Amino acid sequence: MGEVHEYDPSFTVIHGVYTAMFNNYVRTELGFESDLVYEILTGLYQTWDYGKNQNQYVNVAETLRGAMTKNRYLKVFVGNGYYDLATPYFATEYTFNHLGLDTELQQNISMGHYEAGHMMYMHKPSIVQLKQDLDDFIEAAIPPQ
């Protein structure tokens, strides 16, 4: 078995289209200007420095718990794809259920569940629901005037 994957059909089929669409969106819709080329999953991820988390899973739950405790207005939205093998939704739910947050802070967490995988925005019904869930999340997070 090699150190890196050489071919993943689920990724290869969308790689070029996704890169082109992202570049078009940020440059046309958002007006972002740069001479740099946007690339998906360059060799950078192979040399990523995980610091103190070398040779173990990265767990930022305690950092999030601390941030939510210090900033009681912090709201968190988590989108979960049922078929996500990179960040399984049961692991996400377990993590959030075991944060040890005060009861009043637990209401600051919102979760959406989608009939998709890791890139839920690639599945039309899921992106429609994700957009609605994010709209609702943002509206609920804005304090009344």
C-alpha cells in the first residue's frame, strides 16, 4: 500500500469542475482578484504540521468548549452528511453531547443532517436543505433590534 492515494473516482469526477466553479465564483461573484491559482488538495496536506497532535487524532472539542464558555453569545452550526466517511456524523454528535457545556449554552449549538456525504453541497436536495438551515441559523443568531 502506498503512502498516498493515486486515484479516487469519487474525487476525480468532480475535481476539475469544482475547481473551475470555485474560481469563477470568487472572481466573478465576490470580485476577488489574485494572480495565484486556486488548487484543490495540493501536496500541502501531505506536509501539514499537526504540532502537538502528531500521531493522534486532532481533537478541538476542549478548545470549542472553552470558546463557548468564554463567549456566551457564540453560536455554532454543524452540518452532518449521513454518508460522510471523513467526519462521521455519529462522532460529531458524540463530541457535542460530551462537551460538558452548561445547559444554557447547549442551545447555542445547531445541527443539520443531510442525505449526502462529506461534500453535502454536491447533492442537490442536501444543498437546498443546507441553505435553508444556514439561513435559519443566521436569522436566529441576529439579536433583535
